[in-house]
Amino acid sequence: MKYATLIYIKPGSHDTDITEEEHAALSAEYAALRQEPQCVGGGHLQPVETATTVRADLITDGPFADTKEVFAGYFVIEADNLDEALKFAQRIPAVRLGGGVEVRPLFEVPGEE
């Protein structure tokens, strides 16, 4: 089954008070997870300030509301079950840096891999 791991970070957690070497190490951790065989896709989003929100009656620049965490990226993984998907998610650096990872199963679409 495929799972989406939706990565939420605390604003500034990946760039405040860390050295260039620490930032490079974090980037390497994310890249290593992306290269694992069970990871079938993923992406790193531009900063939340670049977002535009569309609603039925409104289009606004930036995030809809100030929050303590922002959606920063995602991995799509293959896992036999939720426990396996959670083990992968626990290794995402955002978790130890005060953010969180939401794990959600994807709908299976017949004929789609």
C-alpha cells in the first residue's frame, strides 16, 4: 500500500541557529530517505510565503492563517502496513526538530501503479 508522509516543520527549525555543516547534514538525511527503495516519490516545497490559497470566494497570498507548523514537503512510500510507514516517518528529521509528520494511506486506483 502507498502512504503519503506529509512533513510539517516549525518555522525556522531548519535554518535558525544551525551551522552550514548542520544544514548540509539535514539536507543529506532528507536526500537519503528519498533514495530508499520504499520511497516512490516526494517533494520539498518552497517557503510558505510563496503560497497562494484558493477558496470558493477568495484568493489570498501566503498561508491562510499563522500556525505553529507549516507544510514543507512530502514523501510517498510503499509499506506493507501502517506500522512500517510510521517507522519510516519517525526517521524524517522534522520530527526531532519539533515538527510533525502526518501519515495517510493513499487510495488505490485500479490500473495505476
